[in-house]
Amino acid sequence: MKPYVKSSPHFFRVIKRSFWLCTSLLLLLAVLIPAPLQGPATLSVVPNPVKSAWFLLWIQELVSYRVWLIYPVMLGGMLFVAMPWLIGRSPEKAAWFGPRHRLIALAVVVLFLGMLLLTVIGLFFRGENWAFVMPF
């Protein structure tokens, strides 16, 4: 057991702090930004544009540029599923955010920021007929 990092209590402290930080941030955002809910759906009145739920809006925004851009998203999902087998185990000492995993951590941060940017564009900067508009 020597080459492994103990998860208790150090790791659980980080998890607990992250949980409370994310929960408070989500509650603050829920108070400040109203949910983009609409009335009951009717076939005679279709809103323009019809937007996805906020957690899928980045995919809708991405596909609005080119339809084939869904394939890199699917490939990325498969890579995240296969990541435990791609990284593998090493005999060296385990470490959180170690130098061996910096490329993966950077890729995850870049992907997250890209998804966040596309969600903000789709939510606030899209208007009639999916045209860019200024929200203010």
C-alpha cells in the first residue's frame, strides 16, 4: 500500500469543500438566472427558435454550425469512457494532478470551457431564426 495516496481524510475534505462550493454556486445561479421554461406545447404555435434544455444547448449550438460536428462529441464521450484503460496503471507513486496526467487535465478543462462558451452563446446570444443578437 506504500505507492498509493491515502484518500482519507485529505481527499474527502477536498470533495466536501467542492460539493458545498458547487451547491452554493448553483443556488446563486438559480436565483439570478431564470429558467428558460415556456408554456405548454401546442402544434399551432411553435416558438422560433426552439432551444434545447440548457444542459444540451451546447450540442445544439455546435450542430448549428455543421451537422458532422456531433461525431467529435461522440468520439470524446467514448474516450472519456475508455480513459481508465487508456491511462493504465504505473508502478510509480500515485499523485493527484501529477505530471503524468497534466495533458488529460488540460484537455478536460479546455473541453469544459468550450462547452460553457457554447452554452452561453446558445442561451443568451441566439434570437429569431437562430441569428446572433446582443442580449442587452
